[in-house]
Amino acid sequence: MKELIIGIVFIGLGLLFFFNNKNIGEGMAKFYRKLYTERNLKVMFRACGVILVLGGLILIFLK
């Protein structure tokens, strides 16, 4: 049961990062203007989203 809840949270966060990366990327690019470009941040958040979704699916289906 614990893995199911954590898996659902991971999937939710992963989908948030994957589909909302434009808004997150713009805000973070303003904050980290000298360190990261907006395009790189969008790619990073999309990758983070994929990892979280896969982690959630693994926790749910491969208990």
C-alpha cells in the first residue's frame, strides 16, 4: 500500500514536470540566468518528469 501511494505521487510529480516544463523553465531561467539557459532547463525538467513517471510505474506494478 505504501508503494502504491508513493508511486502515485511520483507519477503526479512526473506529469507536472513533463507537461508544465515551459512555465517552470521560464521561472527558473530568470532565477538562474547565468548558470542555465531556459532551453536546457526545459530539457532537464522533462527528463526529471520521465524519471519520476517511470519510478512511479515501477513502484506500483513491480512491488
